Amino acid sequence: MSIKEDHSRFRDIVKGKVKENFRKYVSQGEMIGKRENDFVKIPLPSIDIPNFRYGPKQQGGIGQGDAQQGDNVGEPGDGQGQAGNNPGEHLLEVELSMDELAEILGEKLELPRIQPKGNKNIETVKTKYTGMAPVGPEGLRHFRSSYKKALKRYVTTGSYDPDNPVIIPIRRDFQYRSFKKITKPQTRAVVIYMMDVSGSMGDEQKEIVRLESFWINSWLKRHYKGLETRFIIHDAAAKEVDEDTFFRTSESGGTLISSAYKLCQQIIEADYPVNEWNIYPFHFSDGDNWSGEDTRLCTRMLSEFFLPHTNMFCYGQVESKYGSGQFLKDLQKEFPNDERIVLSQIENRDKILDSIKDFLGKGR
Amino acid sequence: MANLTPELERERVKICKIAKDAGLDCFETIFELITYDQINQFAAYGGFPVRYPHWKFGMEYEHLSKSYEYGLSKIYEMVINTDPCYAYLMEGNMLMDQKLVMAHVYGHCDFFKNNVWFGKTNRKMMDQMANHATRIRRYVDRYGQDNVENFIDVCLSLENLIDRYSPYMEKSSKNEASTEDLDRQASQAEPGLLRVNRPYMRDYINPPAFIKEQKEKMSAAAALKDQKFPAESEKDILNFLIHHAPLEDWQQDVLSIIRDEAYYFSPQGMTKTMNEGWASYWHSKLMTEKIMNDSEIVDFADHHSGTMAMAPNGYNPYKVGIELMRDIEDRWNKGRFGRDWENCDDVRERQNWDLKLGKGRDKIFEVRKVYNDVTFIDEFLTEDFCIRNRLFVYKFNKRTGKFEVDTRDFKAIKAKLLFHMTNFGQPIIRIEDANFENRGELLLSHLHEGIDMQPDFMTETLKNLQKVWNRPVNLITSMDSEGHLYRFDGKEFTEHKLSQPNLPSGNEGSNSKP
């Protein structure tokens, strides 16, 4: 079956194993489509062989329906537009649950499964009603088993009268629900996203952060039930915001990264006891900090608080026209070969997948 | 060969007979029952079991299998234009679907056999493709996979630079044209001179000085024409490259393989709407009138309407094709054509117009024989039809960044459809000069029709062309309403704005000005 050869050749090209120069033609497809309805466009890599063709935007096409002039018709994309020699090109749009998606992502990035933090001595105690006991509070008295027991007593003693089935329970007929204590190892996790929203972070940079954090969330959710997320934005001062604001705000001004770290530390100390929680702080910035002084403060906070107390500290630096990108270099210098801090540089959209792999590939 | 189950074989025999009785004239058609994985594989190979090794088939296969696995799309039918005709049925489809597919396939098959635009295709393409594969595999063994594959990549990038109408011109016009020229020159006593009816006026009308001047002009023009190569602009760029580019033998062969296959697939693109319309017309007619049981009607309606559905943002050749076929049949049955019909503008009279001619069936058979999509739409798309089918044109709105409904004007719809179908909606590119600037550079021109080419693809394609031509390549086109000359010399890509479209050669094609 020669299609297998052609297929594996294609996979090799996509993975960049052969024909490095071809990587520029590889498009990963859209990662997120309409998120609200859980409609997701599946990433389907394809390689376009360049040829002389018209730009799609100018072209337009023919449609059918009752739409009024000026109505939006959506992206033409089902490949019907141009008659061609090909059997048909499809833009995949599938209804998939986030779980399935994360599975695909994990497979695609060859991500390892995360082992929840090894705090086996920290255990939650849960109570579960499992059986019956002859004593207990009245509130837990179980009518049906109490009745059954009384009925049995009547029948065995021969005092049961089918014509007058009155049953009067006595003390030892009563049954009460009893519970057991179950201990479970703790696997609670929180992700704290921090984003630099200073003037130098443009829309494209935020979009990259949005895409990346969306996928990080999807992956972590698979491993932790009830994953909590918190969002912090900062320029020269930091504040906590909800998810929506996190991705939409545009602030401007200087950048004091330490402000975000301080707030993050406060949040952790207030709400997430470090020995019970798996904590994943993510910080995205263009790497342009206000001063070396502030950077020193940041590294001190990292080594004193974050690194000892969190699963890992992730810093993603988005390339921007204005940012100097100094912060990443500072961190590299300060924490060489430190396993607990993960640094990743995101040059553009195409590097998002690589960056996610940087962050989550260690399986911590 | 045919491995149909007895049940399917019974249906096949029945449907074949029904199709024949209805007037369809097919090659012998061989159906094979295959699994979804096989069908994806065959589809990735453009319907053929064996193709030359290339990753693009692997990509197609991945796309098809993934979309099948996610439940997005499923290939119901596939039919190959060969004699005998091969068609595939997918294992596990319900019986109603299999019957539908068979009826549909007989429609295609009849079209392949009878439509003139398929007349020049190689009906033994199955063997030809296998031969191509063998040849290319041999080159792979000899010159290495990377070398051959890289060259195929380049060829595929130029694949669409063929002249789709050239197979239908009886002879290459070159020799004939020159003899014609000679004839004309011979018959005309003295070319370039004014005509003289009265002999005594000759010296006044054509004084000796004038004769001399004209002769010089003529010979200069002839010399220029001799210098220019190719003498006339050339649309079959692949053919030109095969003969004139400095290629090694194996490369020449690979390029000619790619060109052969491109020409083989070309009529399918040229008649997509008609072909699908014709097949859909027949499956619908035969299924509902002859083939189906009562119990199958709901599933049939479901699947048929699924295939015919047309989204607001996509042209569906099945839908437009079947509706046009039905419209033509209806119009010729009722005599709604010709001068009287065209001139009648009484709405009521038009509504009740029925001459009871009953010529519809004959007409659509004639249409399937001689038309292609361009002539089909040009002749049979009517304003009534556009209104009835609620067609519209959409375009990209720069301000909102979305595709929006633009107009329902009949002329605009027709123009847009024809535009999409002419040359498959691909830019028309020609070689103007292979010795541009007298330096052996290649000069191409793009016949600009109001739409710019996609710049990044254009750049990459030019680079690929340079790899074949080996000397610098140039392209004249228009971007943002201004003429540009793009040049790639193997290292550097340059771009000049053209002030005037007064570039070399008789370039009636390079309309750089809008």
C-alpha cells in the first residue's frame, strides 16, 4: 500500500523531520473556532504548493439564500468555490468536547500525563453513607429498613395479622444510616495567569496569550477535576480580573512585573495553602521590565517564594515590536538549569504549539 | 473483477438496464465494493489505484481519513473516466445509498463517454498512471528521493500553467499559420502598399520613395518578429518549458508526466457543474420513478437533499447543475425559448407559456454532448432562474472584515459565475518572451481581469519557475491597480512599478492599466 509511504512522508515533512525549508508552507489550521458552542476547528496541517492564484479576499463568490444585501455570509471555506481537479478540500469543523480536544492536543504534542503533586500525606476526609447501624440520631432513622425489621419480628413471632396489618416498632427495630470516613489524596490545582498589558503588548500578542492559555487550561483540566483559574493583569500596577477582562483589556503604561508577582503571592497565601494545592503560575509578557531594580526584586521573589512552593513557574515571552525581551535573558541568567522554572519564547502564532510543549512537556 | 454481493449485483443489472432504457449511453461500468480506508486512499490518488510517490497524496489521504473519522464527510461515490469505467461503492453503506450511487455513476459514465470535452482524454489512463508511477519510481531509485521529490514539488507548483483548450485545436497552429502567411503574401502583389484600382494612378498613390520606406518598415518588423521567441505568446507554459528549458532528461520526463496528468484531469474541471448536474438529474429521476421501494423514500430524500444543499457562502455544482438541467428540460418542453419568448414581456403570458413542444429530453441530451461549464452557464443561466433559486453574489468587505452579500443583479451573478469557471477561476498567464532584454530571461504576463494575484504565492511560484528556467524570470501583472514587473534572478527578488504598459512585445494581454 503505497499510500502509507506517502502518508508517512507527509507526516515527516509536517513534523519538520525532512525538508526543513518546507515548514513555512505548513499551516496548522485554525485552533479555536466558535468556542461558545464547543465547536472547534480541528487543527489539520496542510502544505500548500504555491501556484499562481487569485487572492481569496478580492474574489468573492456565488451563494444562495434569502440574505439581505450586506448580510454576513461567513467565511467561504468548503472548497466548493473553485472548481478544480481535486476531489475536494475540507476545512474541518467538528463538534468535539473539550476533553476529546485535549486528548488530541496531548497526542499531537506528545505531552506526558501530569502526575499530581506528591503530597500523599495531605488527605481530604470525606464522609459517605454506606450502611446501617442500630444506633444513631433520629434524623438519620431509615424508615424502610426499620419497618422491614419490625415486620420480620412480627412474622417470626407469629403475631402478624394479615387482616389487621398494624406494626408497632420497638426500640431494637430501629435502623439508622451510618457513614464511613473515606480518605482521598489531595489533587486540587489552581492556575494563575498573569499578563503584561502594558502599551507594548499589541492585539496579536494578546491573541497569542489567549490561544496558549486556552490550550494550557484544556490540558490541565483533564488532570485535575475542578481546576481553578485566576487572572491577573498588570502594567505598572497589578489587579485581579475575570477571564473576560483578562483577554480584552488594553491598558498602557510602564511595566512593573514585581507588582503582578506580589499580587500573585498574596492570592496564593490567602486562598491556596501551598501544601494542599498544585499551583501553576503562568506569566506572559513581552519581557520589557521597567528597571533592573524591579527585575532583581522579581528574581528574589521567584527564588524565595514561587519556586519552592509551586509545581512550576512558567514564563512565556511573546515577541513584540517594542519589547526588549530582556526579562527572559535575566531569568535565564539567574536560574540556569533550574527545573522548577520553565521559560519559553513565543515568536509568533506558529510557535504556540512548541511553547505549550515547553510548558507542559515535562509532565509536572 | 467485480466483487459485488449477489444482492448488489442484482440491483446493478436492474439499474444498468433502467439507465439504458432511459437513453443513457455508457462505457461498460465495473463496480467494486471497497472499505472506507481504501476509498480514502483511492480518492487521495484522484481515483486511481497507483500513482507516482508524492507526499501530497499522503496529505490528501490524511485529510480524508480524518474528516471521515470525525464524522464530517464521507465519500459515497467515486467514478473514473476510463473505458471500461471504474466506480467504487463503499462497504457498509445502506442498500438505498448503493442504488443511488449506481444511478449517479451511470449518469457520470454517460457524460464521460458522450461529452465532447472528454473526447480527447486517454481512456486507458489507469495504465498510463501506473506507467507514470513506474517511471518516477525508477528516477527515485536512480537520483534519490529528495531530488526527484523536490523537482516534482516545483512541477506541481507550475501544474496549472497549461492551455486548457489546446487539446481541441486540431493542429498546432504554427506551421499552418506560416503557410497561410506565405499564401497571403503571394496573393498580395506588393505588401504594405496602398491599393491601386486605376493603373495610371499607381505612381501617384505609391510613389517610389514611399515604396522604399514601406519595404524597410516591413523587413524591420519581420526581423523583429524573427527575433522574438516565442513568436506568439504561449499559454501552454509547461509544454514550452519541456522543449526549451535546460532540463536533464529525467526532469523533462517528470515535467511531461505532470503535464499529461494535468490535461487528463482538465475536462473534469471544465465540466464540473454540468457533469454533477447531469448525474444528479439522472439519479433523482431514475430513483424516484423506477428504482426505489416505498420504504426507502425518506432516506433518499434525506441524502439527496444533503448533497444538493447550498450554503450561503458556497457554490454547489450539484445544485446549480441539476436545477439548470431541469430548467432547460422544462423550457424546451414548453417552448420557452427563441425570439417570441425573449420578446414577450407580458408577465401573465410568460407564466402560462406552454407550446407543448416536448423537446426537453432531446435538448438536455444535446446539451450534455456539446457544452462545457462556461458555455452552459453563458447560454442557459437566465434571470428567472437566478431569482427562483435565490442566487446572489457575495464579496469581501474590507471595512467589516467579513464576506457579505453584495448584489442579486443577474448580470453580476452571471459574470461572477463565468469568471470562476473560465480557466477554473485561475489567473491566465502567458509567456511573452523567452529572450527578454536579449538576455535569455523569461517574461510572463498575467491577463489581469480585475483581481490581483495572491502575492506570497506568486513570489514562491516565480522562484519555482526560475528553478526550471535557470535564467532570471519576470512577470508583469497588476497589483493595487498599478502595473508591476516582478523579477527573480535566483538570488534576489525585485519589483518595479511600471509607469506605462509599453513593455516589449505585442502585449494585448498585459493590461496593466485597469
